[in-house]
Amino acid sequence: MPTFLWRASYTAEGSKGLMKDGGSKRRDFIQQMVTKAGGKLHAFYFAIGDADVYGITEFPDMATAVAFSLSVNASGAVNLRSTMLLTAEEMDAATKKTVAYRPPGT
């Protein structure tokens, strides 16, 4: 299953909702949402800095991951950015593939 690191930043409306419901309730809702989509939530942390929330999730396929991202971002309460993560074995497989590349100007 593809694994993703995501960073979320709340809008003003999203922050108001978080203040009303609290962090545990929000984490539990996200856990349920990911599970219902066939995924797994491996980590969920609130943060202070560039983003308000960091998470690590697995989804059964890319289409489900994209649907999750679209749903969250369409709410207008959160700006979600996802990064696909690779295992060491996936990186090993990639290093064994050959791609014909020519740098610009050569």
C-alpha cells in the first residue's frame, strides 16, 4: 500500500472547529476516515511551526489517497499537502531501473 506523509494547516474556520472539538476527537475522526477508506493511520501529531498537523498514512491505492486529499482540501477548513514515502526496498528497486536522460545543453 502506498504510504504518505501529510502536513495539514488549519484555516481560521478549521482552527475554530478544532478549538470547539479538541485534539483527541479530531484525531479519532481522522482515524475512522482513513480506516473506512481501507487505509491505516500510523501516526498523527499536532505541531507548532510550518504545519498544524503531521500524519503518516497508508492507503490501498493512489486513487484512494487522492480522493482523501481532495475531500480534505475541498472542505476549506484545512490545507493538506501529501508526500509519498518509499521503503528502502522500493528505493532498491528504483535504483536497478535504467532511464535514458540527457541533461539540458548536452
